[in-house]
Amino acid sequence: MKITIYLLTFTLIFGQKILIPMDQTQNDHLKAYGIAYLILKNNVNIEWLLNYHGGSFLIDSHQFIETECRIRGVTYKKINSSDLLNIYSTIDQGNMDIMLLEKKPKIAIYTPPNKQPWDDAVTLALTYAEVDYETLWDTEVHLGKLNDYDWLHLHHEDFTGQHGKFYRSHRNSKWYKEQKIQFQEIASKLGYPSVHEHKKGISRIIKNYVKDGGFLFAMCSATDSYDIALAMGNVDGVEAVYDGTPTNPDLQNSLDYSQCFAFENFKIISDPMIYEFSDIDFPPSHNPITRGAKADYFTLFEFSAKYDPVPSMLTQNHVPIIKGFMGQTTGFHKDKIKKHIVIMGEDPASDQVKYLHGNFGKGTFTFYGGHDPEDYQHFVGDPPTDLTLHRNSPGYRLILNNILFPAARKKERKT
């Protein structure tokens, strides 16, 4: 209550506040995150009201904020002292909390310089929301440029060096042949004997980035292939069609699960004719069994905002049930997830976990299964999703929650 009285007194002295609601009344949820980013970029703090009307934003009143909200079609309203007292009182009494956002995060997208025949949901989300980001790839990672960024995204990547396991379906495609040459050239340039060894080396550099305090967000095949690469270590885990040498015959017994971020006790699928990395993926890509787009959903856990602020931030949404969507890695088999990992979203009707979070060293990682939250089955060559048609997407909101995570003043977890 002392905090409420202090904040109310402060507001009475210094003027009105602006509330950007994030419940069903919001016209454009995705653009609202862009407004939040712009506010931080202008060195104005934000109070993120966890679990209050879908995770609303509360800010000191500035004319540029109102102007940008009107231009971008983002719903907002001015809050007087009486309204503010009611808001703080509601937050005090319920499963809600206030997270102070203070710093504009510097964002990097890990992506090859050539155009790939698929889209990247995070790049689409950031572009639509008008959030600044930079791209980098293996040369920059190798040179230590990751340390220039607060937040790193990995999407449809293959850190095992098997070129996405597209050998069976696309080995004769022009884009596949060009990508294979490109990857071999960069591996040789950086001093690696093969793409397989090169990608495993990159995965270890990213691991050190997280250990030193970086925020990692991965989707689709960048999730499981990343942990598989870490588990393989120096063992040859790919067939001769990729690197000219046979797979280590004792590959499975040579895996070191202690090196992984999120997964354990998984079995490798090294056959190049099978479009799958391991049995982490659920349902498996080479034998997908789904209920179809109209019946496929996953649910978000409701965390205690006051005691578990981190997963609360990452699950802010205006709905608790979200449409499922597929990818090379659609979800994660619950039995393959380490016990200390926080599960934030899952399919209650199966063993699929869709959304998880964990800590490593001073940093954190979040894995989100699937390729595109608004394209149930995104195939190679499909056009990118038009987010003007999905401006209130709950699935895309989970992505954008993650970009604000590094901006938060850290609180010690109470449980």
C-alpha cells in the first residue's frame, strides 16, 4: 500500500499517465509493443502491468506517445489520479504486479545473408511492430559481435550441420545447392573442417553468450538442433552425404546431455532420408499426427505475477488458449525436457510442450515450438504472413513479450 500511495502522490505532482490496454479492447496488439519500444528508445520508463487487462503498459504522459499511438492505430487512454489509484489498488489485491521497463534492448537476428525460401516469424513481428533490429551470421558470431547485443533470436536454423535435413526433398533444388556451397565456404573460411563442426562451434559461442548474461529466444528447428549440437560435442554426428565421413557408430552413447540447455535423454535420428533431428520434436515431422488447424490449441500457464515475474512477463496475453501451429520442430516431448525447466505453454491433450524457459549462467533462454503462429503449415516457398491481417495475434504476442524481457529491472524470484 505504501507503494500505491507514493506512486499516486508522484502522479498528482507531475501530471497524467497514459494507459495502453492489452486486453480485447486493443486495436493493434503487435503495434503496441512497437510503441513500448519507441518509448524506451526515448529514455522514458514504462510500468508493465502484469496480468492487468492483458499486460497493459502505463507511462507518464508525453505528446509524442499520443501522436505515435494515433498514427499506428494503437488504442490508448489518459489516466487521471482517481483512475490511477483504482489501477494500483486492483494490482495490489490481485494476481498482478508492476514490472518497470527501463532500457531499450539491442536486438540481433541470426540469419544468413542470402534470402532463404521461408519466412521468419520474429523478423516479421519486429518489422510490423516497428522495432529496431540488426542481423548477423557466423562471421560476426565468430568475431565476438554477440556481446554487442542484449537479445538474440534463432529461427529455422540447423546447428547440427545437416543443412536442415532437407536432403531427401530438396537436394536437387537450386536454393539447397547454393546454400550448401555457401555454408561450406564460410566453415572453411573460419577454420573448420566441415559445416558440421562449424555449426557446433557456433552453438558453443552462443552458449557462452547466454552464460555471460545474454537473452536467447529460439523457435522452430533452432531449438532442438541447438541442444543436439551441444550434446554431440566433438563426436561426428552426421552421415557422409553431409561431410564425407561416416557417423560415429557409438553416437547415441556419446551424447552429453549435461551440455544441453533444455533437453535430455533424447535419441538422434541421423538418417538423411528422414526429415527429423531426434525424438524431441512432438509430433514428429516425418510422421505428423495433428488434430488440424481448427482443433489444434495450446494453453498458457497462469503464474503468480508477484512471485514469478519472469514467466509472468513471457506469458502476458489477452487470451489463455492459443492456436497451435506446425514447424520442422512443432513442439517438445515433455519426457525429454529437463526437470528444472519452466513450462509456460503446453497442449493439455498430449505430451506436447509448446513454450518453455530456463536460466543458464547469468542469462536466460526461451524456446517456442513451431514456425509461424498464423500459418498452420508453412511450407518451403510459401509467401510471408501478412501481419496486417493478424494484428491481434496471441501467438505473435508471445514473441514480442520476449523482446521486452531484457528491458525489465530484475527482481529476485521469491519461489
